[in-house]
Amino acid sequence: MANKSHVTEFILLGFPGLPQKFDVPISLALFLSYLISLFSNTAVLTLIIFKKQLHQPMYIIIANLALSDILFDTATLPKIIAKYWFGAASVSFAGCVIQLFCVHYLGSFDSCIIMVMAIDRYVAICNPLRYSSIITNKRTVLLCGFFWLLTSIVASVIAGLDSSLYYCDGNQIKSCFCTNMTLIALSCSDITFVKRFVFGLAMIVLLLPLCFIIFSYMIIIKVIHSRTESERWKKAFYTCSTHLFVIGLYFIPRLFVYISNQVNLILNGDVNVLLLCVYSFVPHMANPIIYCLGTKEIRRILRKLVKKKFIKKFELKPTINVISN
């Protein structure tokens, strides 16, 4: 090992198997997804912060989710877009480890915060009379803060293990950003322990919230069906199904990629990167629409804002009659 040089930088390949003619549409798709996610999540976050009527547990949870999505996309997308537009594909060893930390930190936090959202909906629908006493703003902030701290510890452990490995030769990362799986694949060290340990952590972070989310939504759908009329039931079922679609989009491809990597199922490089982009970026664009525009309170506030601006724009200025003596 002493005769081998230590890798000081890595090269992001993006979609490694696609011809160069696809670089423009890929980069435009990534750029548009970043703009949509950044604008929509920032708008949601700003709205919740500055509108006092939205200072409620559910919207506090949504604000945390929006902040996490903004940070995740900002930590990953600008770099890969720069690779396609300016050829800036290299990232330092430290930069790759930091990006890896952000990816696993914010990805794990999203998993936990979606679970908190399911808890909030479960109590609100199944025990509405005690909702205000069980789910308070203070408890919601503390719970969100706890998961910010817990997932940072999980991500720190993963980043610490990956950075402790020796990288001696290959430095081409077949992905749009640095992750545990793409980085340790380049290591010259024995990665058996790291691979199994991180997989165990990933299953805990993903499966425990997912099991609770599925269980809570099953109870929610059952309660709604037993309490509401036919038309209201259809509307409530549609809302739950859209929530579950986005949740499934986040969890199922992620679990598939982790498990396939653990059992050494070799996926096509471009398919693997496509799955990575789907479960990383698509939910971030969908969350503001599903969780925010689907609520009456936010729709009402948006209508008032649009109406106010519309009236202000076309408001006639008062005329001043000047009477000369």
C-alpha cells in the first residue's frame, strides 16, 4: 500500500454510459428540477414563516421538509450541472466526503420527517378531540430538532467510515453525486464491514419509518371510510393515495438500490443513476404540491395574495381636482 498514491480528487461521471449528445437534455432536466424544487420549497418555507396562521404543527413539519429538500438539492445539483455545462467534473476528497455527509444526512432526515407527518395525520384523524393537547407546536419543534440531531449523527458515522478507507487508484464516480455506495466501490481497503454496517443503518432509517407510515395510513383510510360519506370518502382516499404515491417514490427505489447493492445484483450504470435521481429529486418537486397545495389553509392564503395583487395592479388611482381661484 505504501507504493500506491492516495486519491486526492474524484471525477463525477453523471450518466456514464450515455453518449455525449444526451448531455444537453440531461443537464437541462437537472437544471429545471433544481429551479422548480428551489422556487416551490422556498415559497412554501417563506409562506409558513411569515404567516402566523400557519404556525401550526402540520405546517412546522412541512417547513422542515421544505428546508431539507432545499439543502439536499443545493448540495448536489449545482455540481453535476456544472459538470455538464462547464466540464467541472472534479471534486476534492474532502468535498466528496462533505457531499456524501449531506446526502445521507438530509436523505435520512426526510425519511424521519415524513414519519412525523404521518404521526400528525394519524392523531388528527383518529383522535381529533385530543389532537391539540397531544400535538403542540413545542413538541413538534422538539421532535423535528431531535431528528435533525439524530440523523446528523448517523451521517457523521457513515462519512467517518468512508473517509477512513484507503483510495489508491480509481477516482471516477459513476453517479451524479457522492454517496456511500459509489465511493466505497473505489476503495482498495476491505469494505465488507463498512458495506454491511451502512446497509444495516439504512434499513433502520428507511424500514422503521416506512412500516409506521404504512400502518398509520391503513388506520387513517379505515377511519375515514367508516366516518365519512361516499363523496368525502373518495376525496379523502384520493388525498391519501397521492401522499402514499410520493412516499412510495421516495422509499421503494431507494430500498431496491440498497438491497441490490448488498446482494451484488449488478444493475446497468445508467439505470442505477436514473433510479438515484428519481428517488432523490422527483419527491422534492412533488412535496410542495402534494403537502401544501392540498391543504385548504394554504390555498386560501394563496388566493388572498393573488387577489390582493390583482386588485392592487388594476386599482384606479384617485384623481385630484385642482380648483384654481
